[in-house]
Amino acid sequence: MLPFFSLNAILIAVFAILFYRAAQFDDCSKWVGILWAILSVALSLAMTRWLHWGALGLVLGQVALFVSIGVYRVIRDR
């Protein structure tokens, strides 16, 4: 388990909150915000636990998730 005070645990919580708030800012439903937060946490755990990339991999994965959500929304709105 991740210690509560580790850098990775703090980053996971910060990015989950960031994605939830981004969905609210984008006027999406509450469920979309929860989905984005779950995707963020799942990606963070995959990067740190399975791939062992650490904090840098966690941040890069979050950037990739942000870009992929943006690309999906642009394609969907066409």
C-alpha cells in the first residue's frame, strides 16, 4: 500500500480532484466527473504499481489522459 503521506498518494489525490473539478467546470454531469476521477486514479495506480514509473510516469500519464479526453470531446462535438 501507498503510505498516506507519500508523494505518489498526494499526486493521485490532487489529479483525481483536478479531473473531477475539470468536469464540473466543463458543465458535465456529476457522473462524468466521477468517471474522469476514477480514470485518473486507475491510470495513476497502473503507472506506479504495474509499470513502476514513479511520480514522473504518474504525471505523464495524467497529461496523456487530459489530452485524450480533449481529443475525444473535440471528435464527439463535430
